[in-house]
Amino acid sequence: MEETISKEPRLPFLTKLVYGSGDWGTASYGTLRQVFYAIFLTDVVGLEPRLASVAALIGIIWDAINDPLVGMLSDRVRTRWGRRRPFLLIFAIPYGLSFMLLWWAPPFESQAAKALIITLAFILSDTLETLVAVPFSALLPEMTKDYDERTSVTGFRMFFNLVVSLVTAVTAPMIVEAVLASGGTQQQGYLLTAAIFGGMAAVPFLLIFFVVREQPRTSSQEEMPFLHTVRVAWANIPFRFATILYMLNWITFDIVGLGLPFFLTYWIARGDLLAQVIGLPIESAVFAVLLVTAVVALPLWMFISNRMSKQNAYIVGMVFWAAVQLGIFALQPGQINLVLFMAMLAGISVSSAHILPDAIFPDVIEWDELRTRRRQEGIYYGVKNFIRKLTGALAIFIGLQALGWFGYRSPPVGATQFAQSESALMAIRVLIGPFGAVLLFSAVLMAWLFPLTREKHARIRRLLARRQERDSARP
């Protein structure tokens, strides 16, 4: 008869709540950059789209270095507060301040000078984001090893993630418009938005430092060279599938998020730069419907995951989302009510895209521990954080390159009405429609091939428990 492994005790509600609030800090940064940064670079900074995309792409080169390095560093740090929490205490406030740097428009006429400053700001803010996001994420596998409890903790994270995404996506255009109405500029509006959300982003990480506790390490680990550690991580087959799934999932979300303001302004609103729906800027109204639905749908996906497994629930959600994106491609100018309806349908699947990849990812840690006798959460979450930012930078690069090649033009300063060319409009529609659907179906394939089912993960934990018992019994 097969042994069963005792179920780990549930984490306290307060621990889940405070840890989950960390996603308020990371998602406010991510949503601002994901949804508004491209249109900020073209319409406020005044960069030519293809040149703007290069600034984001250069940041990827630094990303390829700093995320795994910070992950490895957090694996090796030894303090009385643990391995991860000191990073949150030290870098939370500098991280919040970096928001304003990212949203400053250089007052230069030269396109090259603007691009250089934007690139440096991108690199610095990205580094500070890494120094809090990687240690924060790496806490999760240490908090619980239970398959379903990890989904529960991720549910708390994604609640805060979606709520701040909602608040950011809805209020950012409102803050900018309020500044414009009071006689200010778009630049001042974006800086005020960055100051507000940057200040709030630092608070959750400080709370996590004081409330969440790390599990003490029961044994020391021999330190390995960085490149050898990365090679060992890549040899983890479930990690490869989880990483590719995660990349496809988020690049879809980033491209759709990037393209939606362009789609709503220049296709649905026919170039009306001040278009409103139910008294809100059109972007705010659509994102409000989408993200409110996503928050409400979170318990549904947790229930489906517990009944079907994380992989199968994710497959259902992504197939549905792909169908919705193809429907959005068919929308015509002026169809506001249909846009809101499609945003509601998309929100159902966006909820699964938020919670399930992050719930799947921690399971690769135990597989690695079984193979190597080491727990290397930091390096794995360093790579994961790199992938997350890579998708954002790639989305900006792909989106802006496409707009530049198909004739997108920045509107004149102070314009309230501006029409784009037919080729630019088609590029915008394809990005968030058929292209997004292809990426989603690719993510479905990765989920179907992912080798760690609930049953296999339970077996891995049993094997680890037996090994720990044998090691403890040795004199």
C-alpha cells in the first residue's frame, strides 16, 4: 500500500494576507509600465516608436544578468532575519522612489539623447525592482510545500495583483486628465501618478519584513559557481516547461495590455483622444470592467484548480481567452457596449492567467531538491522574475516595432482628435487579436505537456520525506 504524506498545517490568514500584499507593490509598477509606458514614450516623450522599443530592449541585456544574480545572492545570504527579508527592508523605499525616474520625460530635442536617458532610467528602476521582487517571490516555496496551499497563497497574491492593476489602470488616466484640466501637462500628470503609486508600493514589503517569518535552514549547502547553478536549474525539465508557459502567458498579457489603449483610442473611439464612457476615460472604463471581473473570478479558478488540477484549469481558461481575443479583433469602431462585454469575458480568463502559472511554478522546487539535495528558490525565482520582465520588454519592443513599421504617428501636442493610417490600425488590431490568440494556444500546449501533476508532486514529497527520515536516523 502506498505511503501518504501528512498534510502540512495551513498558514495563518494574516500571514497569507500580508504576504499577498507584496503583489500590490510589484503589480503597481508592472501595470503602469505594461499598459501606459509605450504610449508615454511615443506621445509624451516624443520618441519614434522603433527607437523607443530599442530602449526597452537594451534593458533586457541587464535583466539577463541582475535577476539570476540577485536570486543566487538571496540564496546565500545568512542573517538573523533570514535570507529574503533583509532585501525587502533595505530596498523597499528606493524601489518606490524609482517610479518617478521611469516616468520623467527628458527635456531634450535630440532623439538619441532622449533614448539614452530613458534606457538608463529603465535599467536603474529595473534593478531596484529586482532587489525586492526576487526575494519576495522566493519566499513562497519556503512558506508551504503543500500543493493546494500554494494555490491558496497565490490566490491572495493575485487578489492584490488584480486589485492594484484595476486601481492603477482606472485612476492613472483620471489623474493625468485631472492635471491637464487644472492647467498642467501630461508629463506632470504621469509624474504625479508615479509618485502616488511608488509611495504605496514600498509599504507592503516593509509589512512583509515585520510579519512573515522564513523557515530556518536545517542544513548548510555547499555554494556552487553561478554558471554551474544556472546549468543545474536548466536541467530541471519541469522548470523548462513552467518557464516557457510563464513566458507565453505573460507576453500575451503584456501585448494585449500595451495594445489596448491604442486600440480603444484610435480604432474604437475613431481617434478621439479624450473619449469617455460612463464618465470615465475609455481606457479606465474598459480596464475597470476587465479587472473587476478578474477579481470576482479568482475563487472560481481556485475551485476549478482543486477539482481538475492546476494544469487542466489553466488550459480551460486560456482556450476561452484565445476565443475572446479573436472576437475582439472583429469589433468595429463605435461598438462601445460590445467592447465592455468582451472586456468582461476576457476578465474571466485573465483571472486564471494571473493565478495558475504562479501556483504551478513553485512545484519545480521539490523536483530540483529531489535531484540535487539543494533548495535553490532564489535562483529559480531570479530566472522567473527575469522572464516576467523579459515579456514586458519584448511586448514593448514587438508592439512599438510593429507600430513604427506600419506607419504609426504621434499626435501633435495639445491635439484632441487624431487619425492613424489604415495600416497602423490593422497592426494594432492584429497585435491584440490573432497574434495574442496564437501565443495563448502555445501556452496551452506547454500546460498540456507539463510533467508535474498533483499525483507526481505528492510522490516527490513522499520521497523527500523518506530521505529526510533516513538522513535524520544516521548517527
